[in-house]
Amino acid sequence: MKLSFATLVLGTILLTSFFIQPTIAGSAFCDSKCNFRCSKAGRKDRCLKYCGICCADCNCVPSGTFGNKDECPCYRDKKNSKGGPKCP
């Protein structure tokens, strides 16, 4: 009984990670746009994370490494929990 329960738990974890990983990885479009957008960021890992989230929601990333947010209103208008801009 304990072995079958452990097998079920392990199987569930493996299947969950298999299906969740592609959504975390992002699309090739978002990855390339965010890599350029965050290329000069001081905190590149944080920039890539939030840029990827915003790109997945909005399907666009403003051109350049800073500014130009008027090109993508969805990206521009996303706010964090404190009311500041969410997208880099």
C-alpha cells in the first residue's frame, strides 16, 4: 500500500512538471524579444522573468531596451501589487 502511494505521488510530480515546464519556458517570440529588452538591465534575471510574464499576457514587447511602452498598451498598463509598473 505504501509503495503504491509513493509511486502515485512520484508519478503525479513527474507529470505535473512535464506539463508545467513548457509554460515557464515561454515562446521563442517572447524569449528573443525579452532577451533584447533586458540586455542592459542591472537585474537581468528579474527583468527576463517579468518581461516573459508580460509578453505571454500581451503578445508584444516594446522595441528597444528602455521606454517605448506606448507601442504596447497592454504591456504599459500592467501594474504590480503596489501599483507600480509590472513590465520592464
